[in-house]
Amino acid sequence: MLSAIAKATKSVYFEMYILDDDSKGVEFFNALHAAVKRNVRVIVILDVVGSYDFLSNAVSRLREVGAEVLFASFFWKRLHRKVLITDEKIAFIGGVNVGKKYARWKDLQVEITGHTVESITRSFARVYKRCGGAHVLADMNPRYDRLKKAKLWFVDHGIGKRQHEFRKYYEERLVSARESIVFVTPYLFPPRWFIARLHQAMLRGVSVEIILPQYTDHIFVNGINRSFASCLSGLGAKCYFMEGMNHAKAVLVDRREGAIGSQNLDMLSFDWNIEAGVFFHEPHMVHELASIIDGWKKEAAAFHHGKISFHWYDIPIAFFLRLFGFLPL
């Protein structure tokens, strides 16, 4: 990503949930600052909550040299996406935040070229406009004739009319899966409809596997993950816990289709946050994703239903979230 910014000659569009004020954040700040100095148009959009640590003087310095820096603030809704577009020709999308802590995590990010970048640029333009951007960045009329034959396509969620795109995608895949479906997620507290569709798939004989970190960056989330892993394994899913923090968000369906993005398997991603992901049938990409997931499974320990201890506060928190999952969001 830093190399792409350094090579940009026309534009850099950078959209990030967390941009920390540390050594990694400074690397990106310096790269963006240098791009503006080369007369490259730089637009930065940060979530006001996720990037609250990013110093105001750093924002001021970027603005002083000519970059546009906007903040997304939508009350309950978070701008959870992680997107970089350079020269409207190369895009990066996935789960990677920018900060020293996140460099030590396992995660997934995809570099994209070709016609799909047009869709990602249009999506960035919609967020830019929603955050107060005053300029026209892209042609908002998609070229559907090109996208129909694509082996990789982009889906944005939670902005404008695209409020429930990930729910549509996941429901379709849970219904259409015939052999197997694997999920990788750092946080597991899915809505009720997801659990129901997952159960239906398992009743059809579909193998369901979920890979989680044993310990996340939020202590109270660890018990929630264990609670829902216990629930889903009781229905027939196979859950795996990895040492260390795995922040990746991925789906592998029948080992024929893959997905990578910013979305977690939680109610925030499905019902509130602004998210983005790429979905693909391209055999090489699917094979690479399958190899990565197979490697992670070898590192992980299988979860055994009924053989786990909970802290006293895990049960009421999980109960509240399950109750919350029944609400018609």
C-alpha cells in the first residue's frame, strides 16, 4: 500500500477505520504528505471514533499542503471500511487497519486492478459525498456490461440504498452452499437470521467451519466468541480457536467462491456499519484463500462443545446480545 502511494501520479483516495498516531501511522502520513507535494490529489476519509487518536496537528499539516481530510461521523454507524485507491487503477481492500499493533496481527488484504476498481472508486465517491466532499470524483453510472462477466466483484454495504448488501450475499451463499462453507472472523455474535440460515445449511449436510482467535483485542469479546461458538457447535458447526489475534474476515464456499472484506460476523457489520468486500470465483484467488485457511486450521485447536469455562460476566453479556439479535434491525 505504501509502495502504491509512492508511485501514484494523479490521485490517492484513502479510507480507513483506524489510523493510529504511531510509527505505522506516521509512515502513511509521510507517504500521503509526499504525494501531495508531488501534486497528486489526496483525499483521506477517517472514522471519527476509530481514528480518534490521530493527532489534529497531523490532519492540519495534511490540509495545509492541499490534501482533503474528512471525518465520518454517523452516530451509531461506523465507517468500518479499509480502502486505498491510487490513480483510480489500483485498489486495496480488506480488514487491515493502520497501526503498529495491527502489524502483528494475522489479517487479509487484497490488491485489485482492472474494471472492479471502477466500482470501488464509485463507492469511495459516495462515501466522500456523504462525509461532506464538495467535488465530483467519479462517473456514478456503473458499466454493467463489463461487470456481468467479472470473476471478481465489489460489494459495498451500509451507505445510501445499499443498507443490507452483506445480508443478501450471506443469505444467498448459505442457501446455495452444497458441500462446505468456512468463515474466518475475529468477532462472532451473528444476528438471529444468520444462525437460522447456518442451521438450515447444516441440516442439508453442508459442512460449516468457523475460525476465530482464542483471545481478541477486547477482553469481554472473548467470552462472547466462546458463547456463540458453543451455541453453533451445538448445532453442528466446527469451530477452531487460533493463538494470537486473527483479524481477517473471509468466506470460502464449496472451495469454489471466496470473499474478503471488512465485515465481521456480528450484528454491527450486518446492521449498522459501513463495510466493503470483494467476492470472487477466479480459481487462483480461491485456491490461494483456501491454502491460507487450511494453514490457519492447522495452527488452531478444535473447540469442543460443553468443554469450556466461562467468566461470570460472559453469560449475561452473551444473553443480552442474543436477545438483541431478535430485534428487527
